[in-house]
Amino acid sequence: MKIVFMGTPDFAVPSLKILLEKAYSIVGVVTAPDKPAGRGKKLQESAVKKFAVERGLNVLQPTNLKDPGFLETLNVLQPDLQIVVAFRMLPESVWNLPPLGTYNLHASLLPQYRGAAPINRAIMNGETKTGLTTFKLQHAIDSGNILLQEEVAIGENTTAGELHDELMVKGAALLLKTVQLIESHQESGEALPFKVQREAEVSHAPKIHKDTCRIHWEDSAQRIHNQIRGLSPYPAAYTLYDNGEGATTVIKIYKTALKNGNYTGTNGSLIDENGSSLVVVCGEGAIEILELQQEGKKRLPTETFLKGFKRSERGKFI
């Protein structure tokens, strides 16, 4: 069975790796074009490209997925199956090409959290579970028939980065089971056990924008805690520190804990406990900041941060 694999970030690498380890024939790897990054604007290769080149695989980097030359290349490769993990939306001319279809690994329990940021949004919304889904691509994004799913618990302090890494590993194993299932049913001639997504159960996970990351201290402590961990470590929730004298600076917050007890003060006011911890008053309740970063400086634990941070009595988060 000849497979074309499509993916770009770190999340997709274990899935490609496990298929190679099980000796599947990967006839092509489609990934994003190299992009300039960093201060020197040097071209950076995607994580999938780096891995594929190391393994001597055939790498394709189309800028336009509808380009006739790219489509001709895919036709020449004659894939029986295409696998998509963390890639762009595909045109029908691409996903409908292989005889066995194109299958996607998505980091949620579809039809919940369709869209670009399912890991972030599940945590931000305070979910206690999420999961993984493999499904066959069709016209509408993330709407195809489901083949396999696996549920994954979300802890009350789990960050997006931690959940990403767990789903990345478990997703590779689920993808392998998916390919093995497709292969076995192809050989037996039996129909695959698809499950149709119920549109009444759909929820969405839209892309994260800068305004999504701004903390509003009139929100409850629980809501802010979920926002911060759902955006940690990237792109990170942020607030402005107002020193009370007309100057502000951006502060990114990466890790927090909910605080018990009664804390009084205006929303965003800071309570320095014993000189080594920082508690912020919220619209309802309070949170303790455990890790944060001042604009232009390193990410630090709060105790270390406070030693080098000039804080005024009138200072607060806004």
C-alpha cells in the first residue's frame, strides 16, 4: 500500500515515524514551504521536512495545492492512501485522488472542536476530557465520517503544551491503528465501520488571535486560569502592568494556581505574599501567578521574577 503523508509541525512527526517503523511505503511527504524566521530571517524548514529529509524520503513543498504541476506529481506517485496530520485544508482534487481516500488525524473528539485550535480551546473552555479522531476527508472541514476515536483526560492544571505532547504520542498510535484497519478491510473486502458525525453536536475551535490572549481581570479566577493554561506556552496569555505613574509594560503569564480565601481589591490588583509570591484579584476569586515573563526578558518563576521587578504600590494589571 503506497501512502502520501501530509503534515508540517512537530505534532505530525511521530505519526510519520510510526508508519515508517511499521514498514509502510511512504512514496511522498507533502509539507509547508520553507519560511523566513528569526532576526536574520533565515529560511526555516518544517519539523516534518527535517525528519523526512533525514530518512531520505521524497519531499514536496507546494505553495499552491491546486497547482497542476503538484497534482501531476501526486498522480505519478499513485498513492493508494493519503494521511493528513496538522496540515492545510486540501482541495477536492487532492483529497479525492487516492482510491482508498484521504484520512486526517484531529486532536479532539469530533464533532466537538472542529477547527484550527482544538487543544487550546478545549482547555480554555474548562473541559475535563478531549481526545483524538481519525476520519475520512470530505468537502466541509473536519466533517468527514469518523473511523477511530480515543478519549484523553484533561487535568485541572494541564497546559496546552502538556496536552499537545500527550496527544502527539497517542495520536501516532491511533493513526497506525487506522492505517492497519484500512489495510485489513481492503484485503478482506469488508466495509469500514464508519460513524457519521452528528451536526447537532458540533462545536468549533477557531484560530487563536492576539485579542484572544489578552486577560480581562473582571473575569472569574477559574476562567482566567483556564485561559492562561490553554494558551501556555504559546502564544501565551498576556496582560499590561500599569505602574500607576503612566507607564505600562507587557507581561506574559504561563502558569497559575487558583487561590482559596477572600481577597479584596479592584480587579487586577496585586497582592505580594511574603515577597516571593504574587496573587491577583479577579472579578470572582483570585489566582496566584507561578511563572511569567516581562516584555524583552526571560520567562521566570515568580520568586525569581520579583527579585528583579520594580513594582510600585499603585501598580496593577489592567
